[in-house]
Amino acid sequence: METAMQINKIFSLKELASQGLKEQDVKELSAKVFIKDSNVYFFDQTDKKHYRLYSVINKRSFFL
């Protein structure tokens, strides 16, 4: 079941996986980056298993 992802909401890795987000290995960024379809999601790691969503951008903007 897909639900809306809200900025500043905390998600577990299991929730991110169930939403279909795939982690992207990114150098020189302290953020955890996940990709789904045409969007790139940026998360702060709050603890070992939880992440806070703080930004979403279009994939094309990210890879320029």
C-alpha cells in the first residue's frame, strides 16, 4: 500500500522499501538518498533504523 510521503516525517527502512524506494550510493553528501520513478528523496538518519525526509527533487535535477 502506497501512502503520501510527507516532509519531516520519520520512516523506517522497511517503510521506505515498501514504498518502492531504492537507496542510491552518493559520495560527498551526508544525506541518505533514495530514488523512485522520477523523484530523488533526501533523508537525515535519525538513528540506525529511522530516517527523516527533508527534500524531494526531480531525478533530472539531481543528476545534472
